[in-house]
Amino acid sequence: MPTNHLLEIWNKCCSSVYQEEPVWVYGDIAPSNILCENHHFYGLILECWVIKGIVCDYAMAWTYFDKDSRHIFLNGLSDDMINRTKGWVYGWR
């Protein structure tokens, strides 16, 4: 991804406003940490707990879902929440 696009994502993330209470969240939902066999969920590899907003939980939108599924998954979230989540994902990679 071009650096100017990453900088745009990061700037939107940093300028967004998080108005919810901070909570403990699992910060590494990724396909490699989801334990499945024969399309059945068995558990998560838990390695990264953080005190943040819930943006970590929405990171799956970019690490797990395709574009159409991402749109459905993020439906109803504010632009600020989406921008913070996207910044979390691309800043973390």
C-alpha cells in the first residue's frame, strides 16, 4: 500500500473521537489465531490483551472478511469508529 494512503488512514484514525468507556479486549483477532476444524469453531489463541476501546474487536473486518462481508460486519458503526479501527489494523501490520 502506498505510504501516502497509509498516512491518510493514520491521520483519520488519530483525528477520530472515541466516546465509549475503555474496556479490556482481545487485541489479536486474526485468522491464524482462530482455531477451526471442518468449519467448526473450537477456540482462540489468546496472546494479546489490551485496555482500549472496542476497535480491536472490529479489526477482523480487514484481517478476516472480504469487502462485501466487511461492509455488513461494520454496518451501524460511526465513521470515527471505522477510522479508528482501520488505523489500528494498518498501524499494527
